[in-house]
Amino acid sequence: MSRRTLSATLVLLAASAAIAGASGPPVAEPRIVVGPNMLVSRDGDFPHVELILAANPKNVKNLVGGAITYTRPSGGTACRTYATVDGGTTWWPSEFAEQVKWGGGDPYVAFTPHGTAIFTALAFAEDEKGQARGFLHAWRSMDGGLTWGPTMNLGYSYDHEQITVDQTTGRFAGPHLHRHPLRLPRVHGRGLPLGG
């Protein structure tokens, strides 16, 4: 390579670097900060299983967790939620009447892009023919999981429901509820029960 070609190449590289740097400040890389262990469930010395946690996209200090707890007065399991709005220093437990009455399992929590918390769980109850079923119930919270709205009964004969949330503004933005067997492809949008 000649001296002239080498010089021209170095000038082009320097100009490219200057142009790339002039496009704006560098974007900060996402980072995960690990703090001290915090006790969430101060509601009794009993097992908590199938733990799930969701973070509010509008408030990094707002987390909602769900768990199966062995807390029913007659024995057995019921699902509860635990919410914090101060980054985990203090937590508020919530019970759900249907869970206490019938028992339940498969807790799941999520946040919509607008910061609405969603909690779903199965409630074990009898259908119209007296047959034991797993009813899928859902609740919404507009205050980060501190209080919950009325129960939405989404039917029965489901197992291991899951929620995914598209946090973008694209065509599929919002929460999507997945149930087995899949009978409802998605529940989404601001005008439907789980959206917001």
C-alpha cells in the first residue's frame, strides 16, 4: 500500500469516527443492580410456592409478586399477591375471596405498558353441574397492586395460564393471556378487561 493510499484511508477512518461520534451522546447500556435480600412475606410461617414477579414499566420501584400459599382456614392452598412501591423495602399482601373460599393455584402477574397490574390465578370451584373445575380468574390494579378491582371470571377447564406483555407501541402492544387449552388467542387493548 502506498503512502498516499494509507494517508487517505486514515483520513477516511478519522472522518467516519468523527461523524459516528457526532450523532449524539452514547446510549447508556441497561444494567441490573442487585441489592440486599428483602423479606417479602411477613404474613405467616407457611410455604410459598410458584413465585412470580413483575416490574412496572412506568415505575421502577413498583413490583408485584404472586405466590401459592398454604393459608386456607380449612387447609390447602390459596394464591396471594405482594406489592411494593418503594423498591422492596415494604410489601403489602393481598388476599382474594375466591381463593380463600375455594383454594387455587397457578398465580401469574404482569404489568401493561400503561402501568396497570394484572393478576391471574386458577380458583378451584364447582361448575353448574357440581363438577370440580379450575376457573381462571383475573384482577386488575390501577395503583400498582396495593388494591385490586373486581374478579373477572374467564371460564373453566384451564391449566397453567401465562401472560405476556408487548411493551412496544406496535400492532400487538399490550397484555396477551395464554391459557391451556388455548381458546382465547389474546386479550389486549385499552378497551378490553385486562388492557389499560
